[in-house]
Amino acid sequence: MAKIVLNKSHYFHNLKIISEHVGSKEKVAVVLKDNAYGHGLLEIAKLANEFGIENAVVRTIEEAKKIEPFFRQILILADNNLNTYSHSFHIVINTLEDIQRLPENTNVHLKVDTGMHRNGISIETLEEAILGIYKKKLNLTGILTHYRSADELSCDFFWQRSVFKQVKSETKIICEKLFLPIPKFHSANSSGLFRFKNFDEDLVRVGIAQYGYLETNIIFSNPKLKPVMSLWANKIATRTIKKNQKVGYGGTYLAKNDMKISTYDLGYGDGFLRLNGTQKYTTPKGYEILGRVSMDNISINSDDDEVCIFDDVKELAKLQNTITYEITTTLNPNIPKEIR
Ligand SMILES: *Cc1c(COP(=O)(O)O)cnc(C)c1O
């Protein structure tokens, strides 16, 4: 099978840039949902822990359980079927109904919709929600929101930020009335983070930037992050084909000369999105993927035993008309990982 190599020094480089931007490691929450964007949940959790990161964000309780030993706090974005209890788990409340579903003493972060209109309670119900949390005896440990266009050149980001500022001051007033401690506030994802000049929140939820990418408009001066993942494929067979012979499904690749080609053990079944034979993709070493990607095979004009398919997915994302997130996240979780 193919394999994923994780570059530890690149990962630590990115975490250092992120921690320095927010002022301390304690404020960084690494987002590890969806198998750490395809990088491997456990592998990345262990590395983040070794670097000194104390907070993580996942989607489900199952994910949280797997990484529990490595973090002081784990934020769970969208799962309130609480069948295990851990002091380190904090559940995100997305609707007023969520409050009723959770058992007493659960740590909760309340999500407020400041304009994305995807998840979170509306601002008009902030007081009702906090009062509900108080009556249900849940521990309100955080208040969060999410930006719809932190990565774009528009005023939406500033507008949502000012709405969240209002949420913060209202929350403080409500909590003081109820004698509740002031919760932690957080709003920024990767692209939002680098639009703060002086980061003044309690936590940043950083996903894609820790893995070495930012989809932010290049007009913003972005830090030099280094891609963490490289994907490698192993040779299955080598053959020599003659001029004018065709390769693969549909015969979309036509040999212009006699040439040596090999088949490698990677395909769209491994989550390497299918190239349909019209896109020209070259590997970092300059080899070409010939014709269509099959379910478990690709053909390459190489006879190396092992070929690095990518060590940076930006070009491939462009070629596939998608974003870097999708290229790494769709990779099959069963692909073995190696840390170097
Ligand atoms: C996925 C996610 C993030 C991380 O976003 P990036 O753009 O990858 O940094 C942050 N917050 C929430 C609520 C998310 O769902």
C-alpha cells in the first residue's frame, strides 16, 4: 500500500509560527477532526502533545476518547451523545435544544451565530441560553463563533468580529448577574488568526495552518508555513511500451516514443482523487501520471521502487479545482503513516 510521511520538523515549524502569533502555546487548540485532515488522528495528537499543545478540537466523542491522554482540554464540535465522561471534554452547544440533552456538570462551549448562519444560537437568545445552561447545571467554559469569510477580502470579517464583541460584553453582564465565572472566548480559525494583528482572544482553533496551508487571499501577508504531509506510492510492475501504445482506462495516454513505465499502488480507492487523463500532473521529481487514475493503480513514467506523489498539495488542488483541505482529508485513513 501507499504511505503517508509526516515531516515532524515542518509540523513543529508551523506550530511555532502559530504559537508566536497568538502569544503562547496555551492559546492554541489544534483541530484534529476528520483524521486530522487526513494526516492521522493519533500521530498528529502525539506530535502536538510533544510540542506542548494542550488543547484539541474534534468532531465526535469517539475521536475525543482516542486522544484523551494527550490534551488538557478537548472541544467536541458536533456530538452530544455523551456516553463517557471526562473532565477534559467540552461539548459545543449548537442549539437551545442541545442544552436539554446534556447531563449535569458537563463542560460546554456555547456557539453563537454571528452571521455565518450555519451553526450556533442566535444572539437574541444569548441570555435564554446562558440561563438554560445555568439551570441545567452545566459548566459554561467557553463562548465561540465561526467566520464565514476570514479568507476573503471583504468587510464581512470585521462585521462578524464586531458582532462577537457585542456577544462578549453581553455574556460578561449575564454571567456577573448569575455569579458565573467568565467563559473563554474564541472565534478564529487558521485564516481568521492571521488577520488579527494583536491577538486578544483566549483560544484559536487552528486546522489547516498547522498542516502547512492557508487558503487565504494572497493579498494578506501570510506566514511561511511548510506542508507536513507527503504521499508515497510503491511500484507493482514495470513494462516497456512502444510508440503509439495507450495506457490505462479509455487509453487516454498515448506514448509518443518507446518508453518504460511502471504501475504504482495508489488510486482513487485510497482517496487520491481521480485524474481523468486530461489534467497533466507531475510529481515533485518531475515524473508524469499517465492517463487516468484507476481505483488502486496509477501509471508513471518511472521505474523507481517508490515515488513521492506530492509533498505539497497546492498545485494538485488547483488542478482538481478544489481546495487543499479536500485533497488531504479524502485520503483513506488506512494508509500507513510514518513520521520522519
Ligand atoms: C474546522 C473548523 C476549524 C478549523 O478551520 P481551519 O480553516 O482549518 O483552520 C475551526 N473552527 C471550527 C468550528 C471548525 O469546524
